[in-house]
Amino acid sequence: MEVVSVESIPIVLGQEEDGRWWADIDSMPGVMAYGDTRAAAIANVRALALRVAADCIDHGEEVPEPFAKVFSVA
């Protein structure tokens, strides 16, 4: 059995000149978030990605690719 978690979805990180951190999930266009710290940016982008996936489920739309395995049923 394979178990996939949200933590296994790749996140790209960077830091702005003003010190803010940003986090982006390349495989989910538009899913990008800022945070005062690296950890906050990661938490914010994970929460946003989950909201996007939940919205797709609520509307009967296809779940974004990174979450296909996370929400798959065997």
C-alpha cells in the first residue's frame, strides 16, 4: 500500500528583499502565499492548496493533479 500526504507535494520557496517569504506550488497555477517566516509561508500555501482542492470537490470538478493521489480511494 502507498500512502501519499500533503507534505509530499513539492513547494518552491523564496524570500523577497523586504524579508517576507513566499511559497508556490508549481503544479497548481495560482496557488502561492506569503508569510513573515519560511514556516508561515509553507503553512499558508498548504492551507490554500487544500482550500482549492476542497472547492473542486464541492463543485464536482477534477481535483488538481498534486492531490489526485492524496484523495484517491483504493
